[in-house]
Amino acid sequence: MRDFTPLWVLEELISERANLARWAVKNVVHMLENGATIPFIARYRKEQTHGMEVDKLREIKTLMEELKAIQQKIFTILTGLQKQNKLTEQIVQRIRGAESLTELEDLYAPYKPGNKGTLAERARALNLEPVAMTCIQNPIHVNINKHISLGVKGLSSEKEVQTGIQHIIADIIHRDDTVIKPIRDHCKEKGLMIECTQFITSKKMSAKTLQKAEKAQETSYKFENYFDFKSSSKTIRPHQILAINRGEENKILSVKFTISEVGRQKFDYMAEKKYLRHDCRGTVRGLVLRAIDDCWCRLVQPQIIRQIRSELTKAAQKSSIDVFSNNLRNLLLTAPVKGYSILGIDPGYKNGCKCAIISQTGQVLHTDVLFLSLSLKMKEKLRKAIEGFRCRYIALGNGTACRETEKLLTDVVAGTATTYCIVNEDGASIYSCSDLAKEELPDLDPTLRGAVSIARRLLDPLAELVKIEPKHIGVGQYQHDIPESQLKAALDCVVEECVSFVGVDLNTGSEALLRRVAGLNQTKARSLIEWREKRGPFINRNQLKFIKGLGDKSFQQCAGFLRINHSDVVIEIKEEASGRCRKGQEEDPILVSDDEHTSKGKKRKIKNLAGPKKVKKRRNSCDPDPLDETWIHPESYDTAYKLMEGIGLKPAEIGRESGIKRVQDFQKDRSVEELNKDFKVGEPTLQLILDAFLKPCGYDIRDKQLKPLFKEGIRDIASLREGTILTGKVTNVTHFGAFVDIGVGRDGLIHTSNMNRTQLQLGHRVEVKVLKIEKAGNRISLRLENRLE
């Protein structure tokens, strides 16, 4: 069987495109192919990746999937052509060398089933290839007239014969990489000129196209910046490409890509040098020159433009996904608001403002529907509810009637310690009607569920937002111009990373959170919860191995991201408690009291955590393990306990102030490099263990992240003046700038040209200067003065 594998090596191509060391790429590809997740690789396999960040790992995964799809396509195409007896060595080599799906499609197009064949193939079918070859190899011996055959289409006149020969020569030049590749490389290096104008309707258009164009004119104002637009493909911004594509698709813009005259001249020079012999004269010379021109206009130029435009679109889509992913990550990692009751308000006019008060654990305490039209009554009820339930914070949804409700809240909280925060409510209505919402809040009306969701988004953004498809959260740009499967895969990956790196409490985590942990899915999360409900709380991570459907690979991937807070676990002694351990194990001393007559149902907190001397027993029992409260992976427990012995760290001191100080003192005179001579596990793994020992109990990586912006009052857009200095919070980041909430009910825009080369992220607090106010269009232009955090 012929070799249909690509001429390129997957790891080499990924290494080249991602600019990464080949050995590290090879390791990552191997781990991904064997079912490893990105969070697991990023945290627990740094030795094999040279400490790659998550973004690079995700890039490798994306490239790997793309190239594997190309590999499969190459095999499918060549297998199909072999069955059709259309394979030649030239076709095989060109297709095996393809490095993109666009290139593959161009190569395969002439041979697709049902295709009538290219103009060159039709001419070859008329036996004109020999004379075409003579024209470019030995032109003085060409006799075109002897190929005329009256009554045969394509040969009935000298003109038809010349046209057929022209098509064959053009095809030969087009397939010659020694001519085409330098031109393609030149165009990529120097760029193409892109021109946009407003689409003009014509009577020659079909009724459907005309109708689409007329309908699109209603929203054409959104594309005014592109009605007279010129840019090089080298400098055009990703958001501009997506906007141009959308405008062209909607018949609002006419778009033209042009290759420079220098590019055309280089092509003519190279083609003539190789295919126009010095002894070529007269009719044959004119024929070859027309073939070169035909090759450029009909084959080369359209193909290069198509390839470069495809690459621009692909890069723009990737960049847009990156923007969405970064915004989503920053939103999900927003610091939670702990320890207070929260009032959530879903504002509205006709159907009223839906209100819900939740406890510090997210339980619903009170709900109500209040109307802005009855403002005095609404204020009175809100004051009583805030005072009665001791609400420290208010979460106000940013939807319809947000502005009016905010004005009312300013009066309500005046003179109190209560503050409010504007919360993005995108997706809340979708959640409120979902099966999950019905299961969580069965007794609440769907409209009130939305208010509960808004309050919980302030309490714990990550725990609440994982219940919604990421694409509905509304922190991206041009997401509707991106293939949905690509966007979903990227955003799901971000959610998995955030949930995993924050960690989930094995005994309190919801199904919505657990299914997003690396190595788990919905089925495994349900099995985990069912096990928990049937047997009580988990005592250690090792018990994960007892869950049906959660094998060694899943355990390896998820164990480090699932925590057990032993100080909160209370064990209820039941007869079936022995079911926690494998059949045949000795009874768990923690589950069964030393007093055999302990009464059924008695509760007792876990204590007496096992120390280093009980390592073997801990592996084979249901004893609690203090390391289960950390991010240290079970595969490194032996190393961790050995290190604890060297430090003199007691199990009960992990996460306590005394233990942290002991580790800090130990590190003063010892570097990780020196320590690793004794452990030989890899410096990154040793550093990870030491970092875990330095973190306090209940440590949350989000506590150091950006916090919600709380407000006590509002300004009005009418009161704004150009030149005013304000503080605000970044609510969205795009390729063309950042939107900032400055407290006037309308976000202002800091254009990239006014950012002073500062990188902003969603959630950043900033100091801005008002540059321009367009009250008619509700547009506020800002300039960044200072990033406050």
C-alpha cells in the first residue's frame, strides 16, 4: 500500500508554529494523546513541559487537533483518488505536503467526484498536451493547424486549439512550486491591499440578494468606518477582518483584495524565464504569454488571495477567541464576597424588579417583586429587607431598568454601611428556565430564580457562572462570527482550568462545579455525589477510587483539584459506614468508635490526623490525610511526608501559622535546587509541595484577584464634562479598546490609541479622563490616566 502520511512531522510543525522546544512539544502531545488534561499537565507535569503556561498548552492542543484533521483529510483524499485511478506521483507529493485545509481543498477541487474537470483537463482529454509541451520546450517545431478537427468541440478552429493549449500551459505553470512558492512567500511577507466600499445594489442581482442587501441597510450605520477603508493585510486588526467579513456577507460592504504590482512583475519574470524560450517567436510566443497572463489572473492570484484571506480570518477568529477566553477567565476568577447576606435585584419595568436575599452560603432567605412606579413603597420595603436580613451588599443586574433602579438604590443605601455592585446578568434568564434551576430552586418562579442567580454571582462568581454555557455570559467580541464548535471548546477549556485551579470541596461541591473539574464529566460528577449522599462525606481522596466509573486515569487527573476540608467534616456513625472501605479491609478507626456501644447517629468531628509513620496504613484505609486539604497530588504524598520529616512539620500544623513559619525558616538556608538532590523528583514538583505548605487553611487563589466594584451613589451622563477625571472598572476588553463602567449608566470606551500602551484586563480599576461625550449616541470616549491595580 502506498504511503499516504503527510510529508511533515506533527511535533516539528507544532514546534515551528508555536515557537516552542520540540522535546517539550513532543511530551505534551504524548500526554494529550494519552488522555491528560491541560490543568493536570500545567500543574503536575512542569518537568516535562519546561514549565509551560496554560495558554501555550492550549495552543499545542489546538494545533494538534488541526493537524490531525489535516492528516485524516490527506489520507481520505488520496484513498479516494486511488480508487478513482487518478493518482500520479506529483498529486501524491503535493497533497502529502499540504499544511492547511484550505491548501488541501484547492489541490483536491479539480478531482472531486461530479466535477467536470478543469479547463486544462478538458484540453488534455482532446490530446493537446503534447503540442502544449512542445510550445514551452521546442517552440520552433509547433504546428497548431494540424490539430484542428472540424466538428469536434474544442478543436474546430485555430482559436479553440490555441485556447486549449493556453489552459494546459497555465496549469503547468500553476503546479510549478519553483515559480509559485516565491510569489506566495512574497505576498505573505509584503502583504495585500484591502479596500472596502459601501455595497451598491444593481438590477442584475437576484431577488434574494437584492432583498438581503436592502434589509441590511437598516444596520449599515454600524459599518460606516468601512465605507471608505484601506489597509494592508500586514497591519489590519483582527476585529477589522471579522467586521469586514460580516459586512460583506450581509451585503453592506464590497471588499477587494489586491496583490501589488511588484508581485505580478516577479511572477511574470519567473514564469517567462522558465517557460518562454528565447527562440519562441510569432504565434507561439503570443500563446505562451497569454498562458502566463491567464495563469496569473485565473489561477495564481485568486488562490493566493483566497489562502491569505483564509489565514487572516483564521487568525482573527483565534484572536477573538483569545479575547473572549481572557475576559471569561478574569470574570470567573473574580474574588468572591464572603461572610454576608446579599440582596440580588433583577430590574424591570412592567413586570417589576425581582428581589432575592441569600445567606452567606447561598440559601434563599427572602424573595419579593417591587415596582419602580411605586417608588416610595419600594424604598420602604428594601430598607426593611436590608435591615432585617442584615444585607451588607446589593447585587444589581445590568439589564433593562438598571439605571432607574440604581437611582432608587442610591437613596436607599444613603447613610448606611450597605453598598451595591452592578452585576452582569447575561445568561441569568437562560439559567432561570433550565432544568438545573428547576432542580435547585423548585419552589421559585423562574423570574425570581434570575434574582437569586444575580445575588449568587456576587457571592461566588465561579460557582454560579459554571451553570451557564460560557458563550451566554457576554464578555467577548464578534463571537457570532466564530465557528461555534471552536468557541465552545476554547471556553469550556477555560472553565475547566478556572474550576480546577481554584479547587472544589469534595464534600460540598455542586454537580455543576464537579463536572467541570479536570478528569471528570457530568456522569462521573453524579456518581461522586450519589456516593457522597449514600455514605456520607469523603474522608480522603483515596476513596475516589471506590466510585464506579472513576478509574485510575480519571483519579490521576482530578485528585489534585478536589479538596477535603477536614475541619468542616462531621461523620455520622452508621451501620453502613464500613462501605466506605473496600470489602475485606479492616474497619476504619475513624468511622467506628473505640467504644463498641457508641449510639447510632452520634456525630463526632475528625481529629488525630495520621502522621508520617502511618503512610502505609493511610494508603489502605479511610483515615483522613492532612495533605488532602492542599493542592499536592496524591502521587507526591510520599515525597511530601519525607519533606515534612526534614522540616520538622507536623501534620496538624499544615496550613496553620506555626507550620507556615516553620517552612519559611527551613527555606532560608536551603534552595529548591539543593533540596532536590535528596528527593530527585524534579524542582517544579518540590516547589509545588513547598508552596502548598506555605498557604493557610482555606486558601483561595481568587482572594488575590480583582474584586467587585462597589458603589454608594451614581452620576448622570448629563453631568459629565470633557476633561473630568474619574475612576471606574473595566467591564470588557476587545481588540479596539476597553469598555469602562464609570458610574453613569453607560460604559465609556478607551480606544487602544488612548491606552498609553498599558495592558488592561476585565475587572481592572482605572483612572480615566473624559475626552468626548456624544449624548445623542450615548457614546463616551475616555483616555487612560492610570491603572489603579
